[in-house]
Amino acid sequence: MVTANIPLSRAATSLQLSSSFVHGEAKLSASASFLMGAPLPSCNPSPLSNSKVARRLVVRSKKISGLDEYIRIQKERQLRASPTSKRRPPLRRGKVSQRLPVPDHIPKPPYVGSKLLPEISSEHQIHDAEGLDHMRAACELAARVVDYAGTLVRPSVTTNEIDKAVHQMIIDAGAYPSPLGYGGFPKSVCTSVNECMCHGIPDSRQLQDGDIINIDVTVYLNGYHGDTSKTFLCGNVNNAMRRLVKVTEECMYKGIAVCKDGALFRKIGKRISEHAEKFGFGVVDRFVGHGIGTVFHSEPLIYHHRNDMSGHMVEGQTFTIEPILTLGTTDCITWEDNWTTLTADGSPAAQFEHTILITKTGAEILTKY
């Protein structure tokens, strides 16, 4: 995942990894507001009128007048009204352990060793048969790793522990964990909890019952990157957050469904936004999908919100689709580590991601097995 800034020259300088888990000391805005729909007043008709029909019409008209507001704020009301949900404390920064070593015999991407963020490559990555074989292998490994990481999610587990397990599985497969050392990123996976939109750095914070966590895995195998992420439930998650996670995954697949040779890129954002809006969720516009292959981040940039960007898909092209949805605002704040990005109002966020290959008739999802 990269940061979307226009013009592109600015986007290149603020390129970031894909989303996941985070903790730390955040100075969140205290202005997070939850607009609550006012209850309908009781109907007390005049003694001069005993029409039951009139009373029903009055109540009915009030329901209709409040429908738009209800749709707009239903996510906040669910969080406040649910008897099983309670206000979560904001994320706090935990202790980040030392960077894990990678054996010398494992090939490393060219950016390793530099703390500078690589620029976004302007080249659209289109592969021949051999390149696609390598892409499929890298993407399948990434898919297996993220599913394994999901089995570790439970209350009391730290994201440091998840990072360590993911790191070991990747190097055991002869691959390199792509996030490690990317622009100075200190860990092998991104782990984004609750209000963390993306780019969370694994640390000593223990997962709590009721958390959600996005785990974002990218591997570098035989010179090619494979990138995927999923949001997992930790224990007894409330219904509002469960719905957010479910709809976010659906949005990703809605976006994939419009992809094929010759299709306009902007159709992805349109389809994702249409589905998210049905449930009152926000679609984050700051972070975008990206081309991927021998280069971690390249053109095209994939916008997940409504947009009028030009460009169309080409057979043989590979890129990621990775929408982030929120229960509240889509505005964000970034911690001083320059990675961990949270919703400005502390509301939960979820994300899913696949790497896809454009074909003549559709799209092949590469990050599955």
C-alpha cells in the first residue's frame, strides 16, 4: 500500500507499506463525535381528534424524515447502543524489539540497507510466462503465511510474537520479508489493530478480547514480491466491528470483479464506494493499491474511492487491490514513527488485500492457494 498524494511526485516521496497492526502513544483528537438520532416524541393528539389513522400518519412521517440521518450514523449508534460493546481504550505504543536477522544466502530486495523510501516506479509491470510463474509462487507463499499468522490471533498474544513467527516461516521458505528494511521499517510484517488504518509496527502490546487486527504480509521470492492482507477477529468482537470486517472483504471482491483487459481503473473505486456506502462506512482515500512484481511499488496506483483518474488495465499486468473502510471518519493521524496511521477519531478500521493478474476476460487472484 502506498500513500496517495497528487501530484505523483509528492506521492513518491511519501510511499509507505501496506496496512496492519500498531500500538503506541497517540495524541488522538478528543473531538470524536457520535451523532445520535433523537427518539421519536410521544404522540398526544388533541381531544378534538380521535383519528387513529392520523396518529399513525404522524409517527410514520417522522420515521421517514429521519431515515437519511439513520443510514448516515448507524455505525456510531451501533457502537454506543450495543450492550456488548464498550468504549475501547486508545492504542498505546508498546516496546518494539530488535530487528530479526535474515540468513545471508537469502536474496534481498535492492532497497535493503537504505533508510530512504524508494520512489514509486513509473513502469507498469507486465509479465511473460516465466515471470508469472515466479509471481504465482511468491503470491502463494504470501497467502499461506497470512493464513498461518491468522491462526496465532488470540487474546494475550503480542504482535511481536506474530512478527517473529511470520519472519521464521518466510525465511524457512527461502524468501525475504519485503517490509523488513523498506524505508527503515523495522519489522517483517505490518500489524494494524482496531483504529490503526495501516502500517502498524509489531510491538509488545498484547491483543485484547474484542480487538480486530489486520496482518499485512509481503514476501520477496526469486526476485518477485507477493502481497496480501486480511483482518482477523480476536475473541468476542462486537457486531458493528464484525460487520465492518465482513463488508471490507466484500468491497475488495467487488473491486476485483470489475477488472479485466481494457477496463478503466476508476471502476474499482466506484464499485467499492457503492458497496461501502450501503452500510454507512467510509472508504479511506489516502492509501492506494499499486503495481507489484520485481518492484514492490509501481504504477498503476489503485484508488479505492470514487475518482476520475484515467487509465485502463492491460492483460498480463499485476497490481494490488486493498481497500480500507472505517466506522467513523476517514481522516487520519500518523505517529512520530512515520508509519503507524490511525483514524483521527479513534474509530475502528479494517482492510483486505489481494494481488491480482489481469486477463482478457477478468482477473486471476494470485494470493491464494
